[in-house]
Amino acid sequence: MPAIRLGDIAYARSGDKGAGANIGVIAREPRGYEILEKHLTADLVERYFAPLQPGKVIRYELPNLGALNFILPHILDGGGSVSLRTDAQGKALGQAILELRLEIDANATT
């Protein structure tokens, strides 16, 4: 099964809310959204960020925008005012997720 870098088919943006963060992943084109919808699951995002203990990741689908939004409820270890993490406000999470490799069907990129 071939793999593609998420950043090759999508953009991302992230931000914080207390101890949690959200990551919006926006497809570059409609076919990219189909790939995201099928392969970029909440479980995959949770495993990808497991070293940061994100908590149970929730995925919201926004097909009219060609986007997915992920909520990572505990990833900021208390939030900007108490966390000692380098990125206590989650601004780099969007960039980090773009390095995720998606295992896709052989015909998904056509």
C-alpha cells in the first residue's frame, strides 16, 4: 500500500483552548478531501500524537469546506499559562500533522 505525506494534499491550522487544541486539515482539492475523509481518522491522529498524550481525539467533518477538524482535549498539558512545553499554545501542531504519512489505496491518488 503506498503512502503519501499529508502536506502534499492538505493545509493545516491549529490553535488552543485551555489544555486542549484543535487542528484543522483542509484539502487542497476535492479529490484530496475524499482521501482525508477515508484515511485520516481520529484514531490515526491520536496515535500520531501519542507521545504528547492528546487524550481521546474527536474528528469533525466539514465537507462543504473540504476540511476535517480534530479536537485533542489534553495535548497541551494544562495549557499556555501552566504548561512547560515548548509549544504550550498548540501553534505548531498544524505543521507537525502535515508530516504524517497516510497509507492509501493504490488507486486513491488517481
